[in-house]
Amino acid sequence: MKFRFAILFILVLALPQTLDAQCAMCRAVVESEADGKTAEGINNGIVYLMAIPYILVAGLFYFIYKKMRN
């Protein structure tokens, strides 16, 4: 189980372009602009906003698991 989690974690870190996400309205506004810097910034912001709650919940469950195991 730990090996599978490690492989999945490495793949997520190695392939960050698969994590890009945008809503339809944001995509339309950003694609109308000439430079790609704004689009990249919005993508990064969306990924960070999406990832933080999952990391916090995973940490909470990990500590609960460790506490229940002892």
C-alpha cells in the first residue's frame, strides 16, 4: 500500500501539467489575452486552492489513524 501511494505521489509531482484546471469563464477571458503569463498564474492559483484542503484533510486522517493505532 505504501509503495502504491509513493508511486502515485511521484507521478503527481512529475506530471504537473495534468493538474491544470480552469473554469469555462476563466478560460475564455484568459485565452482572449495575448500573453500566456496570466493563464499560467490563474492555473497555478486554482491548483493551489484545490490542493490545500485535500492536504489538510489527509493530514488530519493520518494523525487520527496514528492516534487510534497506539
